[in-house]
Amino acid sequence: MLELLELLSFGEKGWGDDILKGALVTIQLALATLPVGLAIGLFVALAKDSRSAIARGLGNLYTTVFRGLPELLTLFIVYYGGQMLLTRIAGMFVEGAAIEVNQFVAGVAALGLVLGAFSSEVFLAAIRSVPRGQKEAAAALGLKPWQSFRKVVFPQLWRVALPGLSNNWLVLLKDTSLVSVIAITDLMRQTSIAVGVTKQPFFFYLVACLIYLVFSMLSSAVFTRAEARASRGYKRVGGKA
């Protein structure tokens, strides 16, 4: 047992520092993806709630595509397809130009597209949960649509959306493990390297499991606190807020 624990020591003989660096990359990737996915999700939700048939159609098409594609396939399309597209565009201006997409950026883009598709459904439900009478009252006061959304709808939708967004965040944390296939040194890739060198798969994969569980528990605690804060002033009486 002590020999196994020594494998997690820091320094040249242990893998503790490598596993820790991988865990930090995983968190950095998830945190960088979160605002991208939420922004996309909110924009798509507004499109799907629009009076424009074209906007609704494009929003529905987006969510259908990126909710239906496997996350790994989306990652490959963004990473390899993005390189091909950018190289062709650059070749139009500079002959023989080659563009290489940064793996971290590709991971953020791919996971952000997927997160945006799932978050859009959460935001759409939250937007439609705001009573129509409040929107009509805002219009009667002379507020423009964007002012009505910013001052009336937006402050309320977060309370409704937080539980769904917390689930999406936990899924995102797990999906970050997919980026190891494009050579990002995240937790999963560092774990796989350690397994290959030490031939101790059960031990290192167990360590990775525990780290992901810690991330999930900390995230759940943060979202629970955020939900409680967002729900201040809302008391349930007879099952109604």
C-alpha cells in the first residue's frame, strides 16, 4: 500500500505533481467553457423564443444537431475541421500557409457548442416561466424589448435555470475527459500516461475517480448555495412560490 502511495509523491519519482497539473487543466478547461456555453445557450434560447420563424428554425436546428452528435465527434469536427477550414482560408491569401488550431481552444469551442445546445433548453424554459403579464407591464411602461428582458426577465430566469445549469456543469466536468484524445494534458491524459508507465491502472484510475468526485461535490455545494441565494424572498405557501 505504501508503495502505491509513493507513486503519488511529488518530484521525479512520483506522479502527484503530474496528476495535480492535469486536474488544474481540467478545471481551467471547464471554467473557460462555461461562459462560452452559457452565452451561446442564452442567445439560442432567445432565438427559439423569437417571433421570427427563421430565428426559431435556426435555433431548433442548432440544438438538434449538437444535442444529437456525440461529444467526441463534435470535438474531432471542431479540431480537425477547424484546421482544414482555416488553412484553406489562409491559403487564399498566402500560398502554402498552414494553420494549426490550439488544442485548448478547440476543446473550449467544441464543449462550448455542446453546452450551449443543452443550456438553451434550460434557458428557454426559464424565459417562458416568467409570467407574460410582467412583460406586458414592462411594455406598458415604455420599456423596449431588450430593456424588458434585461430589467424584468433576466433577473428572474436565473432562479429557475440554476438547477438545470448545475446539471449541465456536472456533465461538462465529465466531458472534459474527452479532450485527452487531442493531446491536452488534462487529468484523464495524465492518468493514462501514469498507467502506461507504472502498469497500475486500477490505482491511478481510482485516484482520477476520486478527483472527479471531489470536483462534483464542490460544484454541487456551490450551486446549492447559489440556488439558495437566488431564491431569497421566494417562499412556498401551499406548494406555490
